[in-house]
Amino acid sequence: MHAAKSSSRSTDSLATLIAQGNLHPDGKTAAAIFEAAATTSRVIAARSLPLGLAIVMHLYPLCAMRCVPIAWWTTANLRRVKLLRAIDSQSLILANAGSERAAGVPSPVSVSRISEGVLVNGAFEYMSLANTADIVLFSAPLAGSESTVFCAADLRCASVRIGANRFNGSMRQSDTCSVHFDDHRVPAERCIEIPNASALQCMAQYQRSWFHLLLGEAYLARIEALHRELRLPRAPEFVASLNELAFLKKYSLCLLNESSSPGAVESLARVTAAMKLRISWLAQATAAAVRTIDSESASELAYISRQPTSDERILRSITQPSI
């Protein structure tokens, strides 16, 4: 893919990028898989941040599922392996739903057990890649049980309805819509039962860490591109922040490779949240610098502060570590 000239926006479409991109990265280590995914995210986001973010929304759940440590002899791992083989062999595109919710807030979907798997009803109001993805990953409480079930549900069927686009302007390219399930069946081989809150929290932290890392790569690529194209001044604080982020990224990749070690996932979640906050501040500073020159880019950069985990929530967690 070729870098865009400063005088023009990318004309790539999401469908085109999916057709030609390297969207199923693999490698011998989690860090190697991350670097492959990050390269794709950076190249696309440097030209078009909305399209880069859309691609991140596929890459981060795929990378997390590929790398999450699960004992090889378990049913959960067997189902994970079969799903990954189907995704890779058919070049399927993933979406992820059910972002972080405050404690005590019920799931927007209900999941009940049936003989062949589970039945899903309800709606996710915001799902990136809703019109493009083949499979959506989500977790929800299992009715009549203390467990949570992780599902990989097909999106291309009559029991799934896609709503209107949730964003206006260039951010419509992220293909974010509501998705409604009406008695939607998910077969047992596409479900993993999570027995307790501790295991669920660990999985959520691991997946969110991948999101923060790849989200950060996309925004940094766009920030750097704007600095080059518009010849923005590089203040000492900007250079220092990039240097600090490089060290935090290196540490995060070590934690990714050692995620089965005690405490590694919790440490990874804290480090990647700190990175997301710092990148958000860089994005907001860049948005302020380009607002009168390129209002569309400024608007796009502003989204990061509200994207999970929001800046406000990360800041609260620094003063209240239990959040």
C-alpha cells in the first residue's frame, strides 16, 4: 500500500482493504503476531484513521483469541483451534461486541442453553464492522447459571438484523451499527463456558490489552503522518512522550510473550491502559494543532478519549486501583 499525498484523503474502501490486506497474522510468539498486525494497522491508519480503526476492530479479537493461554488438553482449546482454522482458511472477518460495562449493568443480550448450543436474544447498540464481519465474538451471562458463556456467532443469517450506522462523516467508514439477535442459535462448538468471575476478568483484561496496543498503533501512525504532511512542530514533550511509549511498548510485548505467568495479564492491562491514555493526550494535542487546517482529521483524532477504556475511567483507576 502506498502512502497518501498530504493534499488528498485515502479513497480506499473497507471492502477493498479486506480483500487485499494481511488480516490474518500469525507467528511463533505473541509479540511476532502483534508486530504483523500492527504493521497492517499502521499502514492503513496513516492514510485513513477511520479505516485503520475498522481494521483494528477485526485484528485485536483475532490476535487475542490466537494468543490467549489455554491449556491444550481442554475442550475450550479444542474449540478455539477449530474456530481459528475456519477463520484462517476462509479469511473470515471478526467483530467484537459487549465492551466494558459498569458493575451491575445487565448484559444487552440474553443467552439461554438449548440442546444444540445456546439461544441469543437482544441487541448490541454499537458494533464496529457490523455490515462487514462474518462472526461476532461476545460474552454474556448464561441463564439459570452462575457462569458466563463466550460465543462466536455467525452474523450472516436471518436471525440477525443490522441497524443504521451510528457515526456520521468520515467515521462512518468504521461500519459501526447496532446488531439485533432474534432467537439466534449458536452451536455448542462455538461456545466456551467461563466458570467464574476471576476467569472472565482475566480474559477481558487480556483482550482489552490487545485492543489498547493496536488502537495506539493506529492513532500514532495517523499522528506521525499529520506531523509529516502538515510540518507540525515537534515539541520536546511530544518527542519525550514517543520515547516513553516505545519503552512501554517493549515491556508490553514481553508481557504478551509471558502472559501465562502469574500476574502477567494484570500487569499488561495496567501498562497498556497507561499507553492508551498517553496516546490519547498526544492525539488531542495534535487535533488542536490541526483543527483550523484539517477539521476532519481533528474530529477523527478526538474519538480516542471516549474509546474503551475511556480516558476518564483510566484516570479514575490510577487514583482508585480497584476499579
